Amino acid sequence: METTKLYIALVSGNDEDVLKQLQEPEDDLDITARNQAGQTYLHLAGQKVKSIEVLKALLEKVDPSVRDEEGNTAIDLILGVKDCPVEVKMTVHETLKQRLSGKSWTELVAELLKGFLEQWMIDLLTGEELSEDIKKFKEEFPKMMATVARLHAAIEGNSLEQFNDLQGDETLLRAGDRTGLTPLHKAVAMGHSELVKNIVGSYPENIKVLDHMGRSALHYAAGQKEDDIYKFLVEAGADEELLDLNQKSPKDIKEDPQLLPGQVTLERLQRKLNQVQREVQDSTQTAEAPVEEQKPPSPKPATPPPASTQQTRPVQNPNRPVQMYISPDERPNPPPTTVDGRYVAEHLGNALTAALSEIAEKRPADPIEFLAKWLYMYHANAKYNDKQRELLSQIREEEAAKRKEREIREKRKQELQQLQEEERKKQEAAEEEKRRKEQEELQRKAKEAALSQQPGLETVMEDREEEDAPKDKPHKDVYGQTELHKLAGQTGADLFTLLNMGYSPSERDCNNKTARDIAVESGVRENVEAIDQYVQKLVEMGEFDKLEDLMLAGYDKFDVVLAKLQELTTSLPEKTKAFLKELPEFLEKIQAVFRAVQTGGLADLKVALEVKKLALAQDQRGRSLLHLAILGGHRDVVEHLTSHFPMAMKCKDNLDRTPYHYAMAVSEEMASILQKHGADVLAQDVKKQQPSFYKDHPEEILAMKSELTSGFTGTQHDAEKETSPTQGTNQQETQEEA
């Protein structure tokens, strides 16, 4: 036990380490272990530890009724501390109440036999929920305790006659008192051989009873100088090999009496008896005078007391009153009306008056004994009640203080939350203002950039000459995004102004997304509607050339606008109605030229290109017919497009790469054809790379070639098939908006 971490922490008084060891104990820790002095971990805590949490934890795990070699329980040590804190008392009381409340009659009797139970412990058991065993035990306890006290008083006074008068209940003959010793153990320790012989002769089983140190009566007999009691017990059947708590047998002690000297045992016993007697005297002071009055000194006798009265220790009177709980509040007692009665009440107080009234009412067989017992407990009960009232008052004061402290903490918490909320709102307002200013600055810069370059749409008329090549596209960053793309994902952006300034909604970035796609993904509905309204405005105003250019550039969200215009067909001009009617045919022509390029059929391509502007058609990656013909390796198609439609060599994909960029990556033959027909060898893409760069770094272009030849067509016709569910969704969105 002494080597465990818990023991070391308790001895050093380190409450934190003690709690840690209790919560995370060692694997081989025996919480019920005791040291050579008979002390448990709870004994050590009662001497060293100040933490209530430690006491609670140990009270739940360790038996508080165990006594050490001095006869003290852990409860004695804890409550015996001067000015014991109220919290500690409350903890002990509550633990004992819980421990005793669940016990049966047999278990309660076992606690009584160990000498652990006292009246104040039994008084803790209150409430209607008590079991029948506990109720019965509470009724019988005073009588049983009185019998035990008389038995031990007879042993201490060496009164065989008194002891014989009390023999009746064999069970109580094994009961220990607050020393932890049974009547037989105590008789042996005090050397009362006649009492020992009487007890063993009448109740031979008592020689097997063990005390709080695991010792039989033979252990104590072995340490005495005279061996007559030892021999008698051995002959009666006592076990000489029985080991006590310290692994010592009576034979060991007999061979070495210093292991348990008889004189030391007697002195230890006497110290405990004196301690108990002092506690009884303190609790049984009479109430004859107020507390403030000083007790008058006793007169000094004229002659010295006889020698027989000068003893080293007080002799226990076997006939003294024993503890008995008789409540003075059982019934109201009217004050006496006689002169003598008033005199008694005035000088001896209510205690004697109430006691005499009780005697007069109950008429006991032995009034003197009844009066002695009643007065014996009166002041103890009154003192106990005063302590209870004081304890209750302290508890209420502490509860009020804790309640006030909780209110203060709650108020501070609310104030802190309010301050945090105000600070959060200020930060949000500041961040919102910062975002607003940044957006305004971004829009301002976008407008300035747009005004500085004024891009034009790639409009192509049916009778356009070959020299009318597509105009330069709006400036794009390295990701292929225009200012329209950048503002599409932001709320409050004026996209309509940018669209009117010439930015095309058909332009795609490196991810093949239009500005409308980005607005949809960002959830900025106002920007989606702005782009749709722009396209719808083109239809309503009859801007057919711009609409055709959008279709040629691969813009694929006409279905959303057309769904909205279905309800307006009656109010549209005839030219607009005719355009809308011919729109499917125009889209079919675009699909036809892409199919012809894919298959490499030159004859089909010539038929499909009856309208020259179809040579500038682009797929959803911004790739023109010439881009796709180069990727497909159709030499004759490339030759035909470059010779008959030279403006096709200036078409740019989503990253501003011309067909010549593609040709340099695919093959020298294709590059030579384009170079022969005047391709721009210095054209730059969004990353400022010229066509010659892709001759050394063809990976990206060859990846597109692989996709195209492995089954990916890239035509608008296939794109419509792939996105048909999306188109249906767009139509549903349009209907909801309407």
C-alpha cells in the first residue's frame, strides 16, 4: 500500500494527484488496502486532504466503518478536526445516509456489531420512503445500543454480576464499541480472567470472532505477561496460527511479546475510552444555567480525598445512564403551577420540568433510571438541534451567495455576448462597405477598359467579301475571360452596359463557359436575366445580323429566350416572326457544315457552304470549321477552306488560338498549306504564344485531336444532344420566370 502512487499523493497532501489516481488508478491498485496501522486510504485523506472532491470519491469507494489500530474510523478523524468545515460535514452526512439507506436489517446489525453506528447516524435516516427494515431498526436501535453500552461498562468495571444480568442476546455479545473491541477482546486486554472464562464458557463461538485488526482474543492474550488466559483460550479451541492484518499469529506474538505488548494495548484502549468519555461529557452538560453564566467553583474539601479515589484513570460505572434518544419536542408540556414547581422551573430550567411531566404521564417502573436517561440525552439533543439549525443557516447563506454569484456571472455573460454581437455587426458592416467599394472600383475599371478598346461583334453578312475578316475580339486574360466573364459572378454588376458596348455573350473561357454559365453557377440571377434580356432585345429590335453572329459563334442559350418570346408572337413584327420561323433551318445548316467537316466529305461541305458566312461557324469550344478540319487531318477540306474562305484563317478559339496555331502542332503539311495562303505567323493567343510555340509544345492541341478522333465530334448538333436535359431545365426556368 505504501508504494502506490495514491498513498504517496495522500501522504503528501497533493489533492490534484489524488484525484488523478482515483480517476485513472493503477492496474493493481487495491482501494480497500490498509497499512500496518490499520489505516485505509480514507484515514489518510481525513488527516491530510482538504479537498471535498477527494473525500467524496474515497467515501464512495472505501468502507468508512473500518477502524485503525487506535480504534478510530475515518469518520472520527474527519469530523474530529477542529472547526470542521460545514461542507465536509454535509458530505459525510449525505454519504452515510446513502450508505445506510440501502441496507437490510442484517446489514445494519452487522454495522452495529462493528461499533460503527451512533445515534446521530441513525437520525440521518428520515423520509417516508424508508424500508420496513430501517424503520424497525430505528425503533430498536436505542434499546440495542443501551444493552451494548451496559455490556461494555460491565467489562470495563470487571463486574461479573452485572454482566450475567445482561446476558440474553448472543448476537450483542459480539458487538464492539467505539474502541472496535468486542466484550471478549476487551476482557482479555484488561486481564479480567473471570469474565473471559464466563464468556467463553457460555458462548464458545466468540473465540473465533475477529476485531477491526483481524485479531482474535488469543492475539491479545499472547502479548500479556501472565499466560493463564492464553492457555485457557488455547484449550478452549482458539487458533494459534491465525494471522492478523499484519500477518502475525498468536504464536508469533507469544514468542515475541513486543509485537503486541499487553501494556501498550491497555494504554491504547484506555486512551480511546477516555476520548469517548470526554465526548459524552461534552454532549451531556445540563441546561441548569445559561451559557453566559460561569459555573461557580467547587468548594475545596477540608481533608484530602481518600487514597482510593486517586486513580490514574476513571473507573467506568456499570450503572451509568446510557445513550437514549428521547425527543423533548414530542408533546407540549404545560409549566407547573405550584410554588415548588415554579422554583424548579426557574432554577433548573425547562429540562427538569419537562422530564418530571414526562415521568408523571408515563409512570415508568423505574422513575429514577428513566429520569437519568431522559436528562442524559436532553442536552445532547438540544445541542444537536442547535448545530443542525446553525448548519441549515450556513447552507442557506451559502446558497444565497452562490445564487447571487450565478446571477452576476449570467449578467456578465450577457454583457459579453452583447459586446461580441455589436463588434460582429460592426465588422460585417465594415466588410460590406469594403466589398461595395471594391465592386464599384472593379466596375469603373471595366467600363474604362471597355471604352478604351470598343470591340465589335463578329457580324457576317451573306454577301460579305473575303477581305472582310472577323474583327478583333475583346481583350481576354490568360484564362480566356473577358470583363463580362469577371463581372458575371458578382452582384450589382451592370452587364447590360457592357453588352451594349460590344461584349459578346458567346465568348467562352478556358473552361468553355460563357458569362451566362458563370452567372448561373454563382447563383447571381440578376446577371443571368440581364444577358437573356439583351438577347431578347436583339430579337425584338430586329438585330438579325447580330443574332446570326451569336449562333455562328456557338451561343447555345437561345431556347431560354425563345420560350419567353412564345407569348409575344402576336405583338412581334412580321420580319421578326419570319426570322424566328427560319431559325431552325439556319441552325440545321450550321450543323450540316460541321458534319461535313467531321466526315471529311468535300462535296458535302461545298454544298453546305452555299452561304459564305457559314465558313465562320464555331463550336462550343470556339473552334471554327478550319480548326476542326486541321484536327481531323482532312487535307482537301483545309485546302478548300483556306483557298475559298481566307477569312477563316483569322478565326480564334476560346483561347484566341488561330487555325495556324493548331496546324503548327498537328503537322508541317497543314502548316505549309495555311502559310501558303497567307496565315498570320505572328498571331498571339491569350498567353501571348505565337504559332511556332506549339510546334515545340503540341501536347494541348494533340489532346484535342485525340478526343476528336476517338469519338468526340464537337459539333453544335452533338452539343444540343448532350445538353438537351439542360435545355429542358432552362425552358422550365423560363416558364417560372414568366
